[in-house]
Amino acid sequence: MSGLRRFWPLFLVGLVLLGAVSIGLTLRQAYPTAGADPAVRAVIDSTSARPREQEPGPSTVEFTPDASAHPDAPAIKNLLTGYFEAINSRNFDQWRAHVTAKVSQETQRAVWLADYATTKDGSILVRRVINSPGGTLRIMLTFTSTQDPAKSPPDARSDCNRWWATYQLAMEGRTLRIDKGSPLSTIVSAC
């Protein structure tokens, strides 16, 4: 009996590892990884590195196969479509309807209108949807913007920028909204 007690912790560790591997394999089949599907390459290639004269590309929100497999993909598509339409049409009230109350309250209409006065976003691709603690979601996406270079980020002054961003999404009531994210979750470079 004392020999069994000595091996019991090892048995538990082995059982936990076996369970983790089993769950991982199950999830991999139900929610495939981006690198596993050759169709992902085609989607990514079709929405990136367009000839400069075709930038920013269409404003249609697209998903990699991996991201489209997430159960909230339709709600995310509706949210992002309205959000980017608002930016492209310079409609502050429409934009406010797609962000959390906190983000809306922290944003002044005049500042927002000045910031987006010349912006046009396109080539929008949701690459990954990640469930986060507290019932929130994070989405990893890329998109292209064209704008007056004076309105572009100081470290990427250009009339065309490519963005790699992670947006935090939260539920307000029964509606999905874009929440405030960290500036460290965005990378931008000139086209």
C-alpha cells in the first residue's frame, strides 16, 4: 500500500496530461487551426498586399476558415461591418452604436471626426477569435487604411497603412460591442 502512495502523484500527473492531450485533439478537430487549412492561405493572400492603387481594398469583413468556425462569427461580422462602415462614412453616431458605453463616453465627437476625416478602411480580415475571461472575446484582425499622411500614426506616416490589431469585444446587454483595447495590441506599418 505504501508503494501505491508513492506513485499516486505521478499517476495523477499522467492522467492530467492524458486528459489535456485528449481535449486538445478534440478541439483541434472541432475548431481547426489556421495553419492546418490550405484555404486559409488563399483567403489571406487575397486580402493582403494589393497593388497600391487598389488600396485599401473592399470594406467587406472576411474571416479565415478558423475564425469563421467560431460560434460568434456572425455577430462579429455584423459588429465589424457596422463599425468600419461608420468610419468610412464618417458617421460618429453609427460608430458609437458599435462600441461600449465606456469607449463612447471617452470619445469626443469633434476629435473623432478630425481623426477619421480622411480615413478609408478595407481589406478587413478576422484571423482569429479567442474566448477570454468574463465572457469577453478577443479578435485578431488585419486591415488596410488610406488617409491623409498627417492623420496617420507618427511612427508610420503614410497615405496607406496596414494594421495588425487585437480588438477586445464585450457584451452590453445582449449586444456585442468593441471595447477599449491596449495600444500595445496594435501594429501598424506603411503599405
